[in-house]
Amino acid sequence: MKIAIIGAGTIGSVFAASLQRFGDEITIIARPDTIPEGGSIRCTVEYKEGWPQWAIVPVVSEPKEEYDAAILAVKTNDIEDFFESAQGKISAKYFITTQAGPRGDILVTKYVDSQKIISCVPWFNAIPVEIGRVRIHGEAKLYFGQKETSQFNLHEFVKHIDQSISTEISSNINNLRWARLMLTVPYALTAITNEPLPKLAQDHRIFHLMLAMMREASKTLSSAEIFLAGATDPDLRLLQKLHSVPGIFAGRTLRKVSFLQSASLPYQPTTLQSIMRGRRSEIDYLNGEIVRLGAEHGIKTPANELIVHLIHSIEETGSFISIDKLAKSTSKLS
């Protein structure tokens, strides 16, 4: 298959190394200012025993042919820019979305027939070591879904990737997107402070804010009848009903989830990556989705609204907020 990968970040590198290894013809399409000298990137993925896997992949700024599939491995807030720009004039039989939350698929339908959209939810934690080089921590899995009327041979495509990373075809891909988004909600705090979540949770004031954010998300998803089923992540069972138990028990439950236990995990969420690079983050499509969905269902989400506001302020100033300063913001929620 001829496959274009839009974006040379973490997700793009994982797909490039996995697919080219098994004979697919891969091209990465990236912004002109990110194309390395020589016109190719060595995509390396460090994962588990028997790895790393790597591939030398050509990089271009504009598509030059029709592709069997185009993998949109960019942040949600970059989708429209891609399709509106010259490099967005791409011809592909199918488009594979990889964004957190539901908005990616919605935005792509403005430019692509919905029958040509294949949804993918990357379920892993990874950090970019350098351009093209990615390190995955813990287990990795890719969930795929498509419309029943789509003609794309998803089973055949998944066979290629499954030789590298475990894959699963899901009949409930939209809920999986929301489930993945739910797990990203607290990481906005790391983007505000540039401090790891376990350290932030040690401050009872920040933990109170984190708990408020998560309970808002839980209540909003419940009101929208979005159930976080279909994924193997045990944290989701704890978080699904976080809003429905008294505060003291909700706090105990939240402290049990893995993202507060992995103190040594050098996880760098995408929002923080964007801020450190001086670029717009996708906070409007992460915590902002909770705010948007809450408004649709009459659920107040002041904690997540505050977080979205703070992230935008940091994008403008380029300066992180101290833990003490962030803690003072919790008074606005009481």
C-alpha cells in the first residue's frame, strides 16, 4: 500500500516504523521547516524486548501522488490548517484519524466523505526523544473503527500493524475516543506547571483541583450517556462513576489510578510539548471538549473552564505557573 503519514511526531513515527517494516510504501508529509537535510527521517520506536524498530522514511512538504491511505497524525487543532493549506490538497482513498477525543473525525468530515474516514485510537504513553525517535512506556495498543458501509479492508490493514503493536477493531470507537480523552484530563495541570502529576497530587490544594476536574468529566460523560467501556485500562472503571460517590471516597478512588502512581514515568503530554515548542496546544479539544459537552447537557464545568483559560494564558506568555499560584486558583471553585 502507498501510505502518506501527515505529521512527523510521536504517532506518525510509530506508524511509519511499523508499516514500512512490512513492505508498505510510506511517505511523511510535514511542514517545510521541519524537513531534515537529505529529505528523510529515521523513524525509531523503542518499545519492548526485540525492539527498537526503525525505518528510513522520505519526507516531503506536499503530496505528489494518490495514496491508498493517509494517516492524520497531527494534533486536532492542526487538522483544518492542513486541509486549508497547499499541503492539504491530498488525494487518498481513505483517511485515518488518530486524535484524542471526538473532534478530529468531525473536523475531517468538512473535507472528506465520512465513508472514507477510518478512526484510530492510539492507546499508549510515549515521549519524543528526538525527531523521529519515540519511546513507548508500558503496553501499547491501537484501536480501529469504521462505518459499516465503508469499503476499506480494515482487517487486512490491521494485520500489517499487528505484527508490531497489538491492534483491535472496535464497534464502539467513539466511546473509546472519549475514554482516552478522560485519561488525559488531569495532564493539563502538568502543562500549566511543568511538574509531573504525582508531585502535583502531593499538594492537597492541587489534588482538590484535579479531583474537581475529573468529577466534572465523569458527570458530563454520564449525562451524555457516554460509557467508558471497551478498553482494557483498569483506571476507567474507577473514573467512570467518580462523580456519583461522596467527595472523600472520590478522592480515595482517584489516588488509586495509575497516572498518580507512576512517579518515575517521564511522560510528556501533548499540551506540554506544544507549549514548550511555542505552538498552540489542543487544549480546546481535550479539557475544552468536557466544557463543550457539559454546556450541551446543562452540566457546569468551572474547574475545566479555568484550566482551559490558564493554558491559553500560558500560550500567550510562554511562562509556566508555580504550584502556589495555581493553588490560589482553586479558591475560585469554592
